[in-house]
Amino acid sequence: MKNKADQTEEQSLEEILLKMEQIKELSAENFVLLKPIEGVQEGYYLNHCRIYDYLELFCTLKSTLNVCILALEEQQDLTLDIKNKESDVRTVLEFAKNLIPLEEAIYLDKMRKLLLSNEE
């Protein structure tokens, strides 16, 4: 016959194992945008980014450079050739918005709820 301390310890271990399984499931479902780089280089790369074709990619790169030129206040002569300033800024901001890994933010919210549920 098990004493009360042993039963409490078993329940605690079961709860920990259940939480670990939930963490694994949440991780598999939500860690989808950033993938580790294999090989010598350390870090991560974005799994995908919303660029539909080469023209859009090159226009986004051009807009990024134009916005950087606009940020250089002293380079007024370079900004004279930039025709669509508002469009360039909008393009860069839309691209930056697409880089935000919202799926992983959802994961963090779920993990916080799971891990802090017993502490509150």
C-alpha cells in the first residue's frame, strides 16, 4: 500500500509528463516559421515570406533602398530621383509586417497559459 507522499509524487510526475507532452504538441503545431540553419552557420531562416514573383522581390528591394536613402537627410540630391516615396515606404512596411512570426506568438501565449496555470 502506497503512502500519501508517494501518491502525491506520482500525481506530480504524471502532471509533469502530461505538460511535457502538451509542450511537444504545441511546439510542433506552432514553431513553423523559423527553421534552424543546418551546417556551420548558426541561426534561423524564415520558412517563407510573401513574395509572389521576381518583379515583386526586386521592387521590394528597390523600395527598401529608397527608404534608406530617404532616411539620410543630408543626401537630398539622391532623393530627387525617388518618384513614389509613399509607395516605397508602404512596400517596405508591408514586407516587414510579413516577417513577424504570428504563429509563434500564438505558441508563446499557449505556453504561458500552460506553464503558469498552476502558479496563479
